[in-house]
Amino acid sequence: MPVYHFIWNSSETPPIIDRDGQEFPDDKAAYAHATEVARELMRNREAKCRSSRLQVRDQNLMPCFEILFASIDETLAHLPTPCRNQIERAARAEVLLNDTLEEVTLTLTDVNKTLSAVKETLVTADAILATGRMPA
């Protein structure tokens, strides 16, 4: 039976990863379970969790699907469809913004590490040029 791994992404906490995974007969069963889990995670704090999502990956950690909490938020059921759609679009936009900010942060961290290495190399080169020999 296929193994599925679940990753909860929230703007409030770092991702929470199900490293062991769970067996389900197919994607449909995994989706049903993921929906139940997502509803339980957002229970009584739906408005705060709408931009959270539950990613589902297969046994090779390849993405299968993802559930945006806003798309299954039962507290929005009384609203007209255009309003629910707008809330879901806003939640999706927040997810994309958070993903982009995370990527930018990682890129800036890499750039800073590279700049530090370049500075260290230049200091060494300056020392070699000034003395004509390698520093100790």
C-alpha cells in the first residue's frame, strides 16, 4: 500500500513534517484523511488558519496535492460563493507571498555567505601581495 507524508505549512510556525508517513490505498483516501486533519488543525481558529495548507507527498516525497485551509473552511459556508472565492484567493495570495519571502530570505543568506567567503579570499590575497608569502 502506498505511503503518504503530510507537511503542515502555517505562517505561524515552521513546517511540521510527518516523517514516518501513513499508508492509504490511493490518493483519494489520502485526500480524505488530509481534509479531516486540516479541519481538525484549524478547528476553533479558522480565520487565523485560512492561509495554512497541508501538503501531501508520496513515498518518494514527490508532491501529490495540497489542501489550502480556506478551501475547506466550513465557517464560510453561509457566505455567497463570490465572497468565499475572494477569501480563498486572498489566502492563496498570502501563501504565495510567504513562500516568496522565505525564498528571498534563503537567497540573501546564501549571498551573505558568498560575500563573506569573497572578503576572506581578498584579505588573504592582500596579505600575500603585501608580504610575498602565504599567511600562517
